[in-house]
Amino acid sequence: VWDLGCPGRHGQPPNPTCPEEDGPDFDFAASPILTALPNGRDVIVIPQKYGVGHGLDSDKEGEIISQYRFGRGSPMGGVWGAAVDQQQAYFSAADYNTAAPGGIHAVRLDTGERVWYTPPKQPPLCTGASVCSPAQSAALTVIPGVVFSGSADGGVRAYSTKDGSVLWEFDTNRPFETV
């Protein structure tokens, strides 16, 4: 479901071709990640826009190793990317136009169990803006000890891979002097 042009939804005028209700968005908007479990077994990690991260066995035709619900999902997408290191997979929740958008999750690669969760920053950085959301809709990047996430509030944050604490933050939702 990708219904950005539908009536009463997202501020759009009426459109007779739209469904009566938003349905769940089951497609995959993120690239799959091929990685290895700590025991050396290959796994494909892929987040689904419905708000579920999957661990799939690449040697057994995609047999499910683990599943983790990191968000609710939404017609505008529950996620846009993930990242992995040697121990964990990281998922950021977009969940636009839901009661609780945003947040970042770390789960064990081998079991899909939550290691930590960090909710989105409240209030969001763009408190004076007409349109603002703490949805974390950017793809993630991970380096040893740090996972980076961009948010729709203009924040770019670095989280500790150990416990999810915010190590660094930069507000891009502000004026920048140019030449």
C-alpha cells in the first residue's frame, strides 16, 4: 500500500481510485544484508515495512531463523534500512502517522531477541516546525561500537551498540550559512 495521493490522508484532495482504508504495507523497501552468525552460519537480515525484522537461513532456501517486531508499520513505511555487526542487527522504526513513531532497536543475530531499545527523542528537535516527526526513516550505519541513525526531526544521532545510549547528536534542521 502506497497511498500518498488518497483523500483525507496526508493532506491530499479526494481521489476516487483510493481504497476505503489503508491496508498493511508488506513490501520490503530495504536491501537485504548477508552476514554471518557468531557460529559462522550465514544469515540474511531484512526489515519489512510492516515493522518486522527477519533473519533468514541462506542455506535453507530462506527458512526463518528469527523474527522481531520493531514497529507497527504504516502506509508510509515502517522502516527504510537496517545494519548489522558481528553480534547484533539494528532496526530503526519510521512508523509515520502512527501514535508512536521512531525508536531504534538492537537484536541478537542468532535468536532475534531484543538486546536494547531506545525510544525517539522527545520532544523532537523541530518543535517549532509546522511538520515534524521523530520517525527514524533513514537507513542505519554501524561502525565498531556505534550505530548512526537519521530522524525526520532533523537529528543525526550516534548510539552506543552496547546499550543504545545517545553518544552524539547533530541538529540538521536549522539554518546553515553558505557562500
